[in-house]
Amino acid sequence: MSYQCDVHTLLSTDTGSERPYNKAGIKEWAGLAVLALPTMLLGLDVTILYLALPALAVELQPSSTQALWIMDAYGFMIAGFLITMGTLGDRIGRRRLLMIGAFAFAVASVFAAYAPNAELLIVARAALGIAGATLMPSTLALISNMFLNLRQRALAIGIWATMFALGMALGPVVGGLLLEPFWWGAAFLIAVPIVIILLLAAPLLLPEYRNLHAGRLDLLSVLLLLVAILPSIYGIKEFSKSGVSSLVLVALAAGIVGTFLFVHRQQQLHDPLLDLKLFASKTFTAALIILLVGLIGVAGMMLLVTQYLQLVAGYSPLVAGLWMGPPALMMVLAGILAPLLARRIRPAFVIAIALVLSSIGCGLLAQTHTQAVQVAQVVVGFSLVYLGLGTIAALGTDLVVGAAPREKAGSASAMSEMVQELGVALGVALLGSLATLLYRVQIANVVPDGVSLEISSALGESLWATMVIAERIPPGLLEQAQSAFTQGMNMAATVSGVVILALAVTSVVALRHVKSIGADGG
């Protein structure tokens, strides 16, 4: 059976092509507002630590590897468990899984806020990722149940995608507002009141859905999926940090073997954890690639820009967060305008234009001078980068879900969410490691003889480690460390810009067959 289907099939404005479903009412739209809460929360939790990391580093003093794991563990575990949790929701109920996951998310957030050391914080972030994996597929699946009218469902999915993107964009802003009067743990505690509202409102406004004919959850597939994803990510992280080693080769080999075994297992099952027939759709596969690679380019720069505003420009977390306001606004505008433009222009060209502008934004970041702080140029450049993120976040989910048959929308949405989370995590790991590597190369050439071991170790570790003991740094060395960091950001921006530009070309070639939304209707 072929699963080829253009996105406009789902989003068609042709009234005659719609099935005669009743339109959603006030209760359903209020339910969408409830579903927006965990969706935005997940986006916030991806990025809110970007501004908290320097303050966190002062207290917990993580190594650079631990700092990256604090950032990455959340996204990696979400990516590893999304498909599993999507399937589990079919069996125990989508609303029930949403509420269980939300409660677990709040508990893990409290644990993270009061973590006494870097190791326990990494564990808490991993627990947050597993809990977060229950929320994302549940929200989108419930939207599909609540909005049966195709046009209303298209609008609801667009709002859902925009809320996650908005959460990512507002993470640094909210983090800055919280870190000004409170300690770094407040960045995690924001989840608690949001979860309380969700748990009170969900039974009143959200329907329950459970597939009574679903087969049992195949635990071997769950295990094989984790073996496929987690060692692969670890191997990529280690390679980007220290190059080829026996550990890297073993991890990547384990990931490849796990992927092969997982695919083989899915082909044998009557009710697989992931229906591989979905990949027969060119639109489905191309949209996933665009989401993955696009998020890699954007997320890594997000971390570096927020660190630049604090560690180089010298802004407090609050002021740095406010400087992230214009990029956040650009993302919201892109999320709203991209679907409207896609009604008249094919989605491939809307995405390509936005990605070209993002590549230009990366060029501005790459041109930031090391001799002087250029906050305006950094903010303008990053605003253009966010323009591309808002566009692919708004249109990407619709492309993926629309390319799958209606009965496979849940599985398709889980794949969309998985690659986005994976892209964010990989972006932080790859571009963050690239910038760190160049920083260390630069700083190794300027540390003079006679400097104490503590100072030389901090300088060689990272800029945030250097800032911890800034008052003991010899004159001129701190400025050189900031210059080395900026050069690392320049290189990461250059690489990101080239990749995003290539992705723009890919979108035109791979998605040019997808018609504009409503092209077949009135």
C-alpha cells in the first residue's frame, strides 16, 4: 500500500473535499489552549538553560563535557523515547499518558532545580527527557481527535507547532527574567505551576482516546530503538569533541547494529513500533531531513549567541534575555506568515526563501569582529536565523503529517517531533564542540609561562570556566579568551550558514512537487 500524499490533501481549503465533520466549538478551542501549555513548556525547557548555564557553572562547576551533557541529555532522551511513548499512548490512553507524563515532568523539574552537583543534574535532565517524550505525541494526537474538520485541524496544528517554536524562542527571555532575582534552579521550577494548571484542566476539556485494537507494546523494539539512537548520539558527541577513538568507533558501530536490528524487527511485526512504509513518501522523508538539519544549524548557534551576550558583551541574564526578544518575535511572525504564504506559493519555495535569509543571518554572525562587541549585528543576524526556524517549525509538521495517511498521523507526528528534538541536541553537541575546539586552539597560543595551574586549566577549559575566576586572571588574558570564543562562534556560524544554504537548495529540489495549500480548492 502506498502512503504517498501531498500536504495540501490535509490542508485543502476546498470545502467540497472535506468530509462532513462537525466543526469544533468553544470547548475544543479551550482544550487547544490547555494543550499549548505542555507544548510551550517543552520548547522552553530546550532553551531556558542557555542563559542559566554560566550561573550554574559557577555553583556546580561542571567540566565542559558535563556542561554539554546537561544541555543534551534532555533532547537525547526525548528523541529516544518519543516513538515508544506515542505507541504507549494508543494503549493506555492519550489523555492519561499526558497527565502521567506531566506529573513526572514536574517532579523531575524539582529534582533538577535542587541538584547538588553536575552528575545528578544530568540524571534529572535525562528524566525530564523521558517525561517530555510522553507529552509531545499526546498533544498532537489529541488535536487530531478534537478537530475533525480539516481546515480547523490545519489551523490547530499550526498553532501547536508555533507554540513549541515560541517556547524555544522565549526560553532565554524567561530564563533571564527568572535568573535576575532568583538562582539558576528557578529555570526548572517554572514547569510546576504550568503542570498544575494542566492537571486541573485536562479532565474537563480534553477527550480520552485509546486504540482498543492496538497490539501489545513490543519491548524488544523499544530496546533496539534505544540501542540505535543513544550510542549513535554519544559517538557523534565524542567524535566532535576529541576526534576518532576506539570508544567513538564502538559507539557508532553499536548504533549502526542497533538501527539494522530495529529496522529488521519492524519489518517482521504485524503492528510495528514504527511503520517503515511511511518513508516511501518522498515528501515525508524530505520534510524530516529539512527539520533535522535545520534544527542542527539553529540550535547550536542559539547556545553560542546567548553565551556571547553574557560572557563577551557582559550583560546580565535579564538583559541578555531581553536582547533575545527580537529573534523571538521574528520566529512568531514566521510561524504565522509562513502558512499564509504557502496558500499562494509552494511550501518548498517558502521554506527555501526563509532558509536563505537564515544563511545570511549566519553570515552576519560569522562577520562579528573579535576586537569590539557588536551586539546589534549579532541580534540582527540571529533574528534572521530564527526566521528560518519559525518557518520550518510551522510548515514542517504539516508536511510530515500531511504526507501520511490519516490513520498514521500519530506515528508521523512522533517522527517529526523526534527529529526536531534530535536536531536541537545534535546542534548543541556539534556546533558547540566545534566552537570549543577552536577556542582551545586559540587560547593555547596566548597563555604565558608562569601562570598558575588553576588559571591555565580554567582558560583551557572554556570561557565560562574562565569567568568563574575572572578577578584572578592576569590583565589582557580575559580579553584574549573572549576573542578566542568569538572566533569559535564565527567558525560555527560559517559552517551553519553553508549547511542551511545547502538545505534551501534541497528543499526546492525535494519538495517542489508539493502544491500550495488550497491549490485544488476554492
